[in-house]
Amino acid sequence: MQASKEHKPALAPHKPEPHKPEPHQPAPSHQPSHPEPHKKMSYTIQSGDTFWSIAQKLGISVDALQAANPGVDPKTLQVGQVVHLPGSNNNNSGRSSPSPPSSGNGSIVGATGGTNGGGGYIAYSGPASNFPPPSQWASYPALWAQNASLMKYHDTPQEIEYIHQAIEAVSASSGIDVRCILCIIVQESGGNVRVGGTNNGVNNPGIMQSHNGVSFDAADPRGSILQMVRDGTERTSSGDGLKQLLKRYGNYYEAFRAYNSGSVNKGDLNDPVGATGDYVQKAANRLMGYSWPGM
């Protein structure tokens, strides 16, 4: 069983800047004081840069770059801003091997409480008040067990663990319920890290089919999975994520409709508004831990 990709309506098209790797410049043998390019200690933000694109450009990991800039918000980078680069003690590939993100339940919204889930599909409809409140949702452990089994159709055990870590890390940093992040990932892609993007005037790539975000990078699976989850949850430079939509609409169900459609008919959340009619209904059933053929 797997979830099909959801389609979002066209917004403003975005043309990404081409990848421009730095040229290799071997250090002169008679001047050892001149550093090699990968040993630069700072980087100046250029138009279109994200921590993920910088990491790809310089051959380092996203986690290492963030660790070197603890006071920098990666979502608000400004052209001309200077960020620190990790030290030169990386491995031969130029990538570090960071510690896993913290999974302490104290900082992860929705990690405790909830029901055991189970049950058949319910055709919720109408306004958000007709949909089940978070107090009735299944527990995070129950939902993870259910949905990780779907990911096994596409992903390796290591990739599934990276998704697990990324969901918890981004929930802790964004304040978005960890169960919502998980269920929207499965709703959008079945958790398939190699899922193709959709493009109806705007590119929607990655496991959350974000707004002009990043796709999976086999050379940096952990970093790219983390960035895909951040893009869908915390926004990209081109569009909002779940965090901004929850703040705007005040409840998760209207935020889900806005994430899928770009606009919301508050009286009827099954109104597709140009996108997928049962998107919110299916998300609610996933959060309840219900199951159905083809989920």
C-alpha cells in the first residue's frame, strides 16, 4: 500500500539558480600558509542560498553547518550575511558524521498521549469543528509503527530512521505536532524519499511536496531528508509551510487545506479549491490511526 502524491495549484513559478560548485585550486607547495578552498572558515550568503544548498556547494553536511552557526536562523538568511563554516576535521569526503537529532519527548509536540488508534475510514466533512480534535488522535508511537510499515515499500531501514529523526527534530524546532508532520509526509508521498515532484506552475518536490524545496540527494541522504521535512514544515523561500499556515488559520485542518490548495473554504474542507478534495479527510483518518485499502 502507498499514498499517492497530492497536487497543489499553480502559484508563482520559480526558476532556481544553477548549481555553481567552487573550482578546485590546489594549494601551492611552496606556500603552505594559503588554505585550500574547503578549509575556508566563513561563507557569504548569495541570492537563493539555503543551508542545504551551501552544504551541497561546499561538500559539508547540513547538520555540521548548523552546529557551526547556533545563533543563525536558516529560514531568514540575508544576501551578504556571513556564516561560519565547520572546522576542517571532516572525513575524506568532506562530510561530517553528526550525532542524531535529539528525540527527547519533552521538546516534541504530540510525542506523548493519544489513543491506540485503529478503526475504519470515516468520511469527515464540513468545517474544522466537524473533524476530530487532537485529543482524539492516535499516539505518536502508534502512528509511527503504522506508517513506517508503509515506508518499507520504498525506503531502506536507514532512510526510514533518518525520516524518524528528521520528523522529531523539526517538530521540536517548529512547534508543529509531530503526528501532523508524519501524516502529511505519508499523505504527500507515502514517505518515499525518491518520489518525483509535481509541477503545475510551481515545483513541489520531496517527501512533503514542498513549495520549490529540495529533493532527495543520495550523496547526503540524512541531510536532504532533514531539509525536505524542514521545507514542508517551516517554509521555503518561495512559500509557507505547516508552521506558518497553522499560525494563519488557527487549526490544523484548515492549515492542511491551505497546504494542499493554497486557499480554504472554511465551511467545507472537502472543497478542493483546485487541488485534492479528500486531502483533509484523509489526513484526519491518518491522524486517528484508521486504515483503508490503498492508504
